[in-house]
Amino acid sequence: MLALVRLIASIALMVLTFAANAATGLTEIHTTNGGPVTVFYPSDSPSSPVQRGPFMFDVALDGVPIRGNGRLIVISHGSPASPWVYFDLSHTLVDAGFIVALPEHYADNYKDDSEPGPPSWKRRPLEVSRAIDIMADDARFRPLLALDKVGMYGMSAGGHTALTLAGGRWSPAQLQRHCEAHITDDFQACAGLTTQLTGGIFDGIKTAVARWVIDYKLTDNTWYQHTDSRITAIVAGVPFAADFDTASLATPKVHLGIITARQDKWLVPKYHSDAILKVCTTCERVADFKNGGHGALLSPLPPDRSGLVAKLIADPQGFDRVNEVPEVNQKITAFFIRQLATRQYR
């Protein structure tokens, strides 16, 4: 614990020194064969207020990149999220010298949420690898990066992507078996955002319909896998994990950290993050939100949320977002600095 405190303190000093001379740059890379990749990076261009969605950020839009620590972090967003709810984490990583790339996951993002779940989970790890390729081919960023050690962070459905890239294998039929056994206790993971159990007289009907849909859709027994040898350190935040063969994550192929949230009502820790930590012999619990919910890792939170998703990502009463979220962002940054052996600024 003392060593971690010292590391975070040294990071804070390093950040203050670097941040005094660098802004957070923002650009988007568009290609013809997939969605855009949003990039945050150290820049010596002046920053100014820039609006993205409902948010206003102080960034150097399309600013000139400068050398940081030479390492890339790829972030896999949740379902169906935008890059903007990961700005505070990205800003913290950039302040420590990282370049951060966020690929837009096809048909499972804030502009198009038509194919969440297994169809997206099959594509997402490949889209992360594609984002690394895009950064390697970009003339602005290629000279600033050493891609032998890439970090990857994912939250929720992005956490599922993270566990896959860490060497885990998953199957739609495995999720069917999980929901057959635990649908009442882990209802939102099984039913998604279609409805919720309220303790009312219609709960039985909701459960029966959910079972029917799950039994109809989740029949594929194929084990899906994808790793990328360039990725050597991964953090999975409140990951969707109930469809994994947990034995495949007993000894991950990379340095793997897990973030849990005790009040998560969307992905109950017992069946997701805790299930991985229970079997993983080398995993590190990067952080544990004692009073945080599923949305604790979204920062800033979208102001215009409504419906069931708003309830599932809302902060529980008493959650100290102002202090706890920046602290966890620093812990994530500290994990990547340790595991990626980042170089000094120059």
C-alpha cells in the first residue's frame, strides 16, 4: 500500500511537470473500412473550449502532437457509449504522457446501437487491433509511439473486450447456461435494457419471456477468442464476464487488472468481475468502488440520460464521485505506468 501511495505521488509530480507544458489534444481519424478512432494526446498547441455532444472540453482540437512516454492505450467503450464519457480518464492518461485511442465499435455505440451483445462482442477485439494498426499508420503519431507494449482499457461491454484480449474465451451458449441458472439474480445482464424486475406481479412473465428469447438466440456453442501480441497490459472495469470459460482466464496472457463496483446493479459482481478474480491467479484488483454503481467509471456522466439505462448507471446515494473517480483514474494510470515500463518525457 505504501509503495502504491508513493507511486501515485510520483505520478502526480510527473503530471504537474508535464501538464504545465502540454495540453490535451483531440483529433478523429476516419478511414474507409470502419468507424472513426478518437485520439487524445499530449500537444503543445493552445487549447480552447470544444463541444462534443452535451459536453464542453478544454482541448487542442487537431493540435500538434508532442512526445510523451511513447506508449499507446486503447479504450474500448461500453454499450452503447461514446468516447466523451471516458474523457476524464483519457485526460489523466494524457497528463502522464500516454496517447489514447478510442475506436467506435460498429452498431454498438451512441450513434447506432442496433447490434449490442454477442454480435458486437465478436467484432470488438478485432476493432481494437484495427485501432492499433491505424495509429501505426498515422504520420502524426507513428514517430511518437513504440507499439511493442500497448495498454488496453475497457469498461462493461468494453470490459468483455478486455477479457477476450487478455486470453479469455467466451460463448453465446455459455451465457445461455448462465442465464438458465441465474436469470433472477443477474437479470439485467441476461435481459439487457429491455425491461427490469420490480418485485411486481409481472416479474414472472418478464422472466419467462427473457428465457424464451435467450434460448432462441443464444444457441451458438462456438468458443470465440482473439488476442494481439502488441497488447501486454489490460484493465477491465466492471466487465461483462458471465459468458466466459473462467478457466481460460486463470493465468492470463497479459498483465490483467480488474475494477469492481459493489453496488453494480447491471452486472452483479458475483457473476462477473468477482468470478474472474476468484479464479485468476495473477490478476490485480486495481480498484474496488465500495459504494459505486455500474456508472462509476463513466466520467463525465451524460447529463441527458433517461429510462432504464439512467437508473443502472446512476450513482448510489452517498457515492463520492468528486473524490473517488479521480483517485481510480490515477490508479489505472499507475497500473499502466508500472506494466508498460514507460519512458521519461523528452
